[in-house]
Amino acid sequence: SRAPPLRLQCTPLWRSTNMWTQRKTARNFANQLVVPLKHLTDHQYILELFHGPTASFKDLALQLMSQLFAHCLPQMCNYLILVATSGDTGSAVLNGFQNLKDSDRRRIGVLVFFPEKGVSEIQKLQMTGFQEDNAKSISVLSDFDFCQRSIKQMFGDSSLIGHLAVEYATVLSTANSINWARLLPQVVYHCSAYMDLLRNRTLTFGDPIDVCIPTGNFAISGFFSSIKWSQLFA
């Protein structure tokens, strides 16, 4: 069944920071279109999602998410972002949050946990190369499920949460896909592709399209984008 249309209303905060965060995010991509739409053959098109700083499709969401953390959350709080990864998410998170200005880096920290034997060598080098003051990675002698389960346990540990709040004025958060702020920017990919097809007169507004998505989170974001899909493959 089709998702109900989202009714989004921009707040004054969003209107005041929207253009700035978009420009800040776009500057970190090799292509000025950020996610250009390329024609393959006949009526087939493909979105290029590899122009970000870590060459991962997750860059757009995580480059923007770091800016939203810095500009939309209370300035008096510190944030510790816990992330479990089996590869691409880790380097994309670390890159996004290390690019914050100094004042934001002092109050927003990132800890990425990855399985020592569960990532490729280049993914490990990408993550361990980001040992900044506010962004660090930790290899774990276990699998990804253990990393993810451990983070969930931390979120459910009221004594830990209370200790961080009282002693360090710190709130736990995550950049994994359980955080809606991580998924929301991915909706833009689908809307952008549809608008590009309208712009080049391949479609007229309201025409359905088929979308093939070879990942998990993209299917969720495509579902919520409320575009008129003929079929949605994931």
C-alpha cells in the first residue's frame, strides 16, 4: 500500500537555516548537482550517489545531518553520537561531524564502533584515519550485531544516561537509521530525480515511475517521499 502524503510545515528555525545548511552540505560534493541523474538507455535513468567525500551514498544524509545537529539543537547541551557500522556509515559519519566549526566540535562528539574483521581494509583505513578530537572510531573484536546491540543497551541504560546528563551535560544520540534525522535527507534523492525527469520533459507531473533501490534504508525513504510510484523495488 502507498504511504500517506507527509504534511510538512517549515518552522522559522528551518527557514532561517535551510539555505545555509544546503550550501554548506553541497560544497563537500565533487559534482555541483550533488546527485546528478544520468540517462542509461530508453526510459532507464540512474542517480549517481558517489560524489560525496567518502564516495558513499550515505554522504548526503550525513553531511546534512551534522549541520542540522549544530544549528537546530540546543546550544547549552553536549551530544555524544554513537554509531554501529559494518562499513560505509562509519566513515560518512566521521567525515560529516569532523567538518563542523570549532565551537560545535567541542560540544558534539562521535564514537563509531565497527567489527575488526567485518569491514574491508579500505573502510577500516577510512574510519581509523578520522581520529579527530570530536570524532573517533573503535574496532571491536566481535561482529556488527554485537556493536549494534551494545549501542542499544547504552541507550537503554538509565544510569549511564543520567550520569552523562548530570556530570557532563551530555545527551546520547545516534546517526544510524533508527534516527529519523538520518532518513529524512534521503527522501530528497527520490524527489530530486522526479523533478529532474520533469525538467527534461521525460515525464509530466503526476506520471508514475518504477524505482529500483539496492539498499534497505532507501526503500523506506522512497516510501515516505510520497511520489507516485508504479513499483518500488528494494
